[in-house]
Amino acid sequence: MTAPARIVVALGGNAILAKGARGSADEQRATVRRACDGLAALVAAGHELVVTHGNGPQVGRMLIQQRAAQLEVPSMPLDVLDAQTQGQIGYLLQQQLGNALRERGAQRPVVALVTQVVVDPDDPAFASPDNPLGPHFTETELEFRVQRGDGDSSGGPSAAAWVVDGDAYRKVDGGTWRRVVPSPRPLDVVEGDAVARLLEAGVVPVCAGGGGCPVARHDDGTLAGVEAVVDKDRTAALLTRLVSADTLLILTDVEQVALGYGTDAERPLRSATPAEVRRLLADGEFPAGSMGPKVAAAAEVAEHGGRAVITSLDRAADALAGRAGTTIAAG
């Protein structure tokens, strides 16, 4: 049996919204419940958990809703949408995890916390937005928006990107265009101390959903939201250090990391050191849009003396015991 540990669990999007689902409340509740059964087993085994999660599909749907209702209600900026999805998903997680814990006789308070993450407004990511988000547009639709006069606009079908009303759009797989936003590095979790206090009080915190609400900290200490999204795995790595967790457990839709993924030479990566991971990243082994951020976050945790494990939800306990998944740790 694995010794009790303090674990930051980063839930992938598939733990919130199943592939192919429309995203109804009932669908998300059912998917979250399946995830929470696994989390409850970890708590029942004596582990302290901090739970964080993705929110990409939920924010994307909110942007679609805003577009449909733009003549009726004012649109909200990305940091506010992040807060809304933290509340939405956090509510489902705290309810269903609480239910699963009660059924196991391991009652523990579960609290969802809207969390702010400090970023540098001068981060190079703001000059090169590359994170696709929200609805898909055709070239015709973007041309119509430019002709309609939606603010300062530039670009065109032959350009690498369009800029419409200050928002950048780039072509994605399938030939459509999507808004791209910056993904700056997280520097601090504003509520990090509160999360640590909740842990000490025996509470299971659900926090930093979607990487947290990105904010800039001014010289006088005040905070202000910024238009960006923060990678959830990067924030999970930062949170692991801030709460002195032993392990970052990244739960995704594959049992382990694979080298040569999708090729005839595909093979599992059972374990690696941070230096090995950095070398593989530099060689382009892991795509930026899928496994790349996960292994980078795992390497960051290991470089600071912790351990990171990447696996699927149903193999979490086995992966913590070293019987499954991919473990990244120093030497």
C-alpha cells in the first residue's frame, strides 16, 4: 500500500466532459461523478488531495453563447469567464466528490475556491498569442466582420492571422479560423495560502480551475484581470510547490506517456528524469497542444524535488504505487 501523501490532482478535460458529449449539465454531472469515485478512493486511502481541473470546452461554449447573445447582453472578458467556469465545474466537483466520500464512509469537507493566478503583463506570450479558443469562423465570416467595421481590422485569406477588433485569429485544422489568446507563465497563486490552510483543516480544496483567473499585480498591490488563459498543468505544478505537496498527479485519457506516439515505433515511457524530459521536449517529441504541457509541468515539479505521475483516471492508485503510468522524478 502506498504511504499517505499530499497530492495535487490535475484532472484533464475528459474527466469533466466526455468526448462527443454536447455538454449538458446532466452529462457533465455523470462524467464528474465517475472521476470523483476515483478521487474518493485516494482520500479513503489516507491521501490529502488538492484538486484542479481544465475548463477549455466550458469557456469555449461560453464564448459561443456570448456571440449568439451579443446584441442582448454585454460580453464578459476571459478572466471573468474563467471565474464563471471555476464556479460551475467546482460546484459539480464539490457536490459529487462529497457524495462519493460519504458513500465510502470517509466524510470530508470539499470546498471549491475561485482562484486568481498572477502573470507578468510583459510576458512574451502577450506578443504572440497561440492558444485557440472559442467558436470556429470561416474566412467569409471574418471578412464580413471586417467589412462591418468591428474596430481596427487587418489580415485576409492569404495572411497568417486576422486581427478583428483587437482579437487575433489563426487558421486551425479543418480550414476554419479561431481566436488565439496568450498563455503566460503563472508566477503566483493569490489564494495559495488559503489553499494550504484548508488542507491543514482537513478540507479537500478544488481550486485553480482552468489554470486560474489570470491577473496582473500592480505596484500598489492591487490586482486586475487580463485577457489570457493560463495552462492548467503549469498552474498545477506551481500549486504543488506552494502547498508543499509530495506528488503532482496528472490524470488524462491515456495510461502513460508514449514515445513516437501514433507511429509504428510507439513505445511506453515508464519513467524519466527532468533532464531527459527537457531533452525530449527540445527534440519535439511531445506536441504542444496535447502531451507537451503535461510533461513540461511534470519536469518542473521534479526539478524542485517533487514527483510527478501522468496516467489515466482509472489507473491513478496503481500509478501512485509505481505499477502504471509515467513517473518523472530526479535521478
